[in-house]
Amino acid sequence: MSERFTIKLDGRSCRAAPGETVLDVAGREGVSIPTLCHDPRLEPAGACRTCLVEVAGERRMQPACAFRVRPGMDVTTASERIDRHRKVLYGLYMADHRLDDAGLPEENGSANMLREQAARNGALALPPVNASRTGRPADTNPYIRFDPELCILCARCTRYCDEVEAVSAITLTERGASTTIGTIGNAGLLDTSCELCGGCIDTCPTGAMTEKKSYGIPHAELEAVRSTCNFCGVGCQVDLNIHAGRVVKVASPPPGETVNDGNLCVKGRFAYDFIHHEERLQVPMVRGRDGELHRASWEVAIRRAADGLLAVRAKHGADALGFVSSSRCTGEENYLMQKLSRAAFGTNNCHQCAAT
Ligand code: SF4
Ligand code: SF4
Ligand code: FES
């Protein structure tokens, strides 16, 4: 069965393809269904139950993120029954998502999809519960923080770690009300196979996984500026989060928007301290007669380099020179480097580090 077919979505006819979920079709049709455990990069888990919809002929409501469409299916995404379900569900989540006496800040560095959706859907006010979940207080890794009080066990972080990173450093551990996000032997992340990609932070819908370095900075005060990571030539896009004129966090743009599809490596994500480091080179430096490096203008520095290269060529010939460029440069910059080597200095001794 590979032919496209028709289903009914809130009374209107929509085209659908075999293998698509109700959520796929709804997204294409502009019908909004709340989700928490859904991440388009991951296999559906149907874990959070926020996306339940009514399907004609099915006694129970079904998770739109995991339920595959069938020809002639009749789906309702908004009804009194669905409203009632969401109010209770968000009420239960919020009862187990305490921010007051747990000593947690009103808002940490991550967006909190749960609280936004709970407010939008009118969560029932239920008495707080005191879950026995625990984190890993002895985990001294400097980057990733886990707050069990904010976790709804949607398993996005563990599925990301497993399905996207293929690392499986974290997993659901313990049982019943004590179920939590753990590691083998409750080890700190630095003692596991964790690659510190930070993808678990970006995918977490509640702020339970956050970056330690920017913890406590209100999300609303962060300004995101899209940029290109300069650690290698892949060209991953990053959202530099700025607070008080300083980069305090790096996040990936959402999946599907950029070449890196919501992913980053440890360098792109966490190695941003150099931006404001006091020893960072910000102007060209030229060695003087005294043997020391001195600040110089670009014109002076380029002139000095050109004079040196020309002097070598005059004395030993062009093939005494070699030009090595970097995968951290753009394609255009690499092109110009080989042009400089071949056309300006007359040697084919040019190389780029990624070519080895
Ligand atoms: S940082 Fe990456 S590798 Fe480490 S636990 Fe999170 S998702 Fe897994
Ligand atoms: S830490 Fe976040 S992503 Fe992981 S299970 Fe808890 S709420 Fe979901
Ligand atoms: S988003 Fe569908 S069950 Fe969580």
C-alpha cells in the first residue's frame, strides 16, 4: 500500500501517505496539537499523552504523534473530551513539577514547553505531590545539570542519546514513582560514554536538563543571535544566547531549520569561553626588533607577511614556499588561499587540513 489516500481531520478531507502519523498530517494542514515527548528526529514514544485525539471507531483516545493514518480515518483534534483530558493531564504534570519550595528559580535557562502548554490549556490546580525521584547530585560534570523535580519522564533525552548520538549514556532508571534519568551505576556523565553533545538539553521540553554555566539566567532575558559555528568546516548553525552583552549559552536552532538539524558537538555547544577570554587575540600582532609581539594594523601585518614570503621566493624559488589553510575557514577563503599560492606566488605547494 503506497498510494496516497484521504482521511478526515476535524471534518475536512486531507491527503495522507502510508506511514504518516496523525501529527504529520495535522502539521501539514496547519492544525495545532500540543506535544511534549515528540521530537521529529526520534521514533515516536507516545509517552506524555498530551497529543491524544479522538479517532472514530477507537474506544480510547490515541496519541497523534504515534498513531499511523489509515484510508478513510476520521480524526477529531478538538472536543470537550480532549479539553477535559488536557486539563487533568497538565494538572497532574504541574502537581509533580514544583518550583516553589524545591528552591528552584522561577525560570532557568531553557524554554519550558510544559508550563506554557499548561497555562494555555487551563491545567487543573491539584495539590502538589512529593515524588521520590532523585538526580545525580554527585555528578561533577561542568556542563549538564539534571533537575529531577522538573522531569516528566518523556524520555526525549534518553531517546536522543540513543537514537541520534548512538551513545546511550543516560537511560530511565529505577521503578514506579522513583523512575528517573540515570546512568549505569549512577556515575557522573564524565564517567560514562557521554560525548557532551548537549542534545539532551535542547530536546528537553521542561528545562529539567539544562546547561550549568547559564543556569539561573531567565530565559526571557536571553537574546538569540543566529551564527555559524567556526570550529570546523561543516557550517553548523548556532543560536548564540546573549545576556548583558555576553554570550552565556550556545543552543542549536530547532530541528529541520538548518544543516545540523538541531544537533551540535561538544565544541560548538560548550567551547564558547574563548569569545570573551581576556587573552583572546583581537588585533594583528607583529614581532618587533626587540623580539616581542606588538599590536599592529592589518595593513602593516599583511605587508610584513608578504615581504617575508617574497624574500623566501627570491632567495630559494617559489617551491620553497608552502601554504596550508584550515577547515575552519569558509570554502571561499580556502579557494583564495590556493589562488594566492598558485597565482600570486607560483607554487602548487598548497594544502588544506581536512584533505588528509
Ligand atoms: S550530552 Fe549527548 S551524549 Fe551526553 S547524555 Fe546528553 S545526549 Fe547523551
Ligand atoms: S530530563 Fe527532560 S527530556 Fe529527559 S525525560 Fe525528563 S523532561 Fe524528558
Ligand atoms: S507527544 Fe504524543 S504522546 Fe507525547
